[in-house]
Amino acid sequence: MANEEKKVPASAKAGAVKKTDVRPGFFQRVKKWLRDMKSELKKVVWPTSEQTVKNTSVALTFMVVSAILLWGFDTLASAGIRAILMLVS
């Protein structure tokens, strides 16, 4: 008797879906998603205009410095390849 399996109804098995469980329609899901997004956006702490200007200036400065370094490396590599080609030919 200890080894006997308990009988479980089919509706209680894992993964069983009741016929009354109906997925909401497309527009209802979109409406819920928009409501959820709106409530999440209310929780966001937005930066001040000063912080935005500082962050933007840091990003632009970094991009300019990176561009200059990349241009310099490209120029040196190009000159090196030209020198090697001049020696070979």
C-alpha cells in the first residue's frame, strides 16, 4: 500500500490548461502593456538639465578624442604600409 500511486485528476497535472482560461485579446494586452509602462515611467528619476548637459559634453568629448586617436593610428598605419611597399617595389 505504501508503494501505490495516488490518482491525480487530469486537470491538476502540471501544464494542464482549463478550457475556461482564455488569453486576452491583442488590444487588451496592448492596453495593459501601456498602463504598465506608464506606471514604470512614473518611478524613473529623470536627470536635471545640468546633469544632461554634463553627460552630453563628456560623451561628445570622448567621441572627439577617440576619433582623433583613430585618425592618428590610421595615418601612421597607412604611412607604414606605404613605406613597406616602397621598399619592396
